[in-house]
Amino acid sequence: MEPLIIGALAVAALWFVVAPLRSKDPIEEIDPTRELEAKKEVALTAIIDLESERDVGKLSEEDLIELRSFYEAEALDALHRLDGVAHVCSNCGNQMEGGVCSRCGAS
């Protein structure tokens, strides 16, 4: 009787562990546009933060120049790669859909 209870508990524990893996939701594909937009946003935010750090005296001008050039290169890389993936609005940087920006309406 004891081996039967242990076996039932083992099956229940296995089911509990495997259940999330059997989810019926399809695995979402990674959207390259969203990933590149995030990379661009991180780089541009870092540049703004660097300027603030310099303004309060936490970062030297030399360090600012070095770090800023790194993040500018990251942002430019993301922008160039976005151009290859999707058309980006020149007004606001949002993705163009059917030749019209879904954010600002520019064409």
C-alpha cells in the first residue's frame, strides 16, 4: 500500500512540475522591431542620464565624451537596423504602418 501512495505522490509532483510546460498558449516570436526600439531607447536614455551626471559633478567631461560616443553608436546601430526591418517615422521615430505613422499621423 505504501509504494502505491508514494507512486501516486510522485506522479502528482511530476504533473505539477510539467503542467506549465504543457501550456496551450503559442510561443510568441521575438519581434525584431520591438527589440531594436528598446535598444535605441536604452541608449538614448543613457545619454540623457550621462548629461545629468556630468551636470551634478559626478562625471568628468572626458568620461562623458567616451561614454556618450559608445551610447550614440548603440543608438545609431539600432536606428540603422530598424531601417532594414521597418519604416520609421522621421517625425517621432514610431513604426510606420502602411505609409502612415500610427502615433503622429505623418506620412
